[in-house]
Amino acid sequence: MDQKTIRQQIRELLSFSPMSAREISQEVHVSEKEVYEHLIHINRSLAATHKKLDIEPAACLHCGYVFRDRRRYSPPSHCPKCKQTHIKRPLYLIR
């Protein structure tokens, strides 16, 4: 029986369509926090394959602020501009 690792499952999912960490966690049955750890390692391993983990940045749904320079994979808790907490989660895709 050919069982794929969690990272292999995540890579396969992200090769087809952009997904949030929450969507990934539901598909592969791990916590959302664990998904962020896997994304870090997947991004490192993709460098050798000449592929890239694209991240559509999080955005504030109240004022429209986009978190372009954010280095962390997890979503921000609030907007630095308007202080609201209604944030669109980042999406991940492998190209």
C-alpha cells in the first residue's frame, strides 16, 4: 500500500489550486498550526525542484490593507492600519 506523507499530500493539493491553511488542514487531517510548519519545509524543498510556493498575502477585509511584506506563513491577528481583526487568510499555491 502506497501511503503518502503529509507533506506529499500537501504538495499534491497545492499543485492544483490555491488553498488556505485551514482548507489544507481539513483535507490532510492535521491541525492548522501543523500545516504552517509543513509549509516552511515544503518551501525549502521546492528550491531544489525549481518550483516555488506562491503566497497570496492576507488582507484586511475592513480597510483593504494587504500584508505583502509578512514573512510568517500564519495569518496576522489584526490590521496594523485600522486595528480590525477581520482578516482574509493567505492562500498557498505551488508553481
